[in-house]
Amino acid sequence: MDANINIIIAYAFGLFLLYLIARLLLVPLKIVLKLIYNGLIGGVILFLVNLVGGYFGLFIPINPITALVAGFLGVPGVVLLILLQFLRV
């Protein structure tokens, strides 16, 4: 009877450890996926701003700095880049 309780406790402890490991791996994965998603959306919007803005004299160069701003901040980052472009002129 004692062996069965030890097996059940070991099984529960193993499931708990599996839960902790999965939790530790999933949180950074969510952050990375969110950054990739923001980067893609920001890059597409930056490309569209350059495509449409060319008719109005607005051009935001795509370089590592603008890509990082658009990637980390997403749409608000692109709006910030547009505002900075107007302040520069």
C-alpha cells in the first residue's frame, strides 16, 4: 500500500515539474511571437506608408533603427516615425 502512495506522489510531482517547465518555456515564446507579429505588421505598414507617402513627399527610410521602432511598437511606432519625419522637415 505504501508503494502505491509513493508512486502517486512521484507521479503528481512529475506532473507539477512538467507544468513548471512548460510555463517557463511558454512565457518567453509568447513574448517572441508578439514581437514577430508587431514587427511584421509594423514593416507592412511602413512599406505602405512609403508606397502611398511617395505621392505626398513622405518617405521613411527602412533601416535597422526604423525597423526596430516599428517592430517593438507596431502601429504606434510607425505613427511615431511619421511624426518624427514631419518634425525633421
